[in-house]
Amino acid sequence: MTALPSHVQELADRVATGHGVEVLELTLRGQGRGRVLSVVLDAEQPVEADVVEQVSKDLSRALDQADPVPGSYTLEVSTPGLSRPLHTARDFRRQRGYEVSIIRGGNDARETEGGGPEGKGGRNRGLDGGGAGTTPEGAPAPIQGVVVDADDAAVVLDVGGSEVRVPLSEVVRGKVVLPW
């Protein structure tokens, strides 16, 4: 990966902000004529394809005028997509109303509802509200539900009609459950 002048980040940020989105990632990779300037956009709500297209056109014009990157390259503007891992409150807030699956860390991770641990021995209740919430290998079972909300401390899921609060500190990996 090649270092970019700070002016490129400032230019990309200004164009993205003008369209109500932000630059999540900006990289220049490759060598010679095969270089790619990759810009990944993000926002509180999913970024529509027409916004990506408009940012691409406007940023291309701005980069042509300012010429902050010497040599030739291809501009690639995209979004993180549904396969992006979810870790932060912001990641989960963007998925309000969508089903997600969360893998929690530690064998003593507890699923809480109303602030207290559920079940004896600190095991997760599982998705159906009963039984052990661990896999046969002893790892915590994934928790799957619809995102209701997220704050700096936890994500709240609707799991089978019950709200389940999962501390962000216990989230190892979260992902959107694809409908197909």
C-alpha cells in the first residue's frame, strides 16, 4: 500500500460530506498503471447506489483538478457491503431493523435481559429462550436477532419477542444475516 498525501484525504472527505456520507477508508494500492485509489463510503443509514455514483463522479473531477496523486490510477468508490463485520455501537445502529448474528467471547459470557445474568453457571440461554447456549465444543453459541438499538455499552436485539442486551465488550464478531 502506498502512502497518500493528506490533501487526498481532505479532498475525499469534503466531497463525501457534501453528499451526506463519510470516508471510512482511503487506500492506494498496486504499482505502475495497475494502481487503484480505493474509497470506501459509510453513513448512519445504508448508502444508496446513486450516492456512490455521484461521489465517484465528483471526486474524480476534484482529483483531476487538484492532481494530488502523481501518475495514473483507477478510482474505485464503494461501500463496506453486508459482509462487513460489526463491532461498534455505530456499526450496529446502522443495522437497526435488520437481523444480525453475534459471536461472543469467553466461556463465561452471559446473555443479559433486564441487567442480570440468565440461567445458572453463566451460560447463554440460547436463541429459543431455554437450554444451554453453548456449542458442543463449549464455545458460546451465536445470538441471532433483530437490532433494536445500540449505545456505547451494548447492542439490544429482539430475540424471539424478548429484548436481549449484549455488551459490546463481549462482541467478538457480528454480521448481518442475509435473507437468502
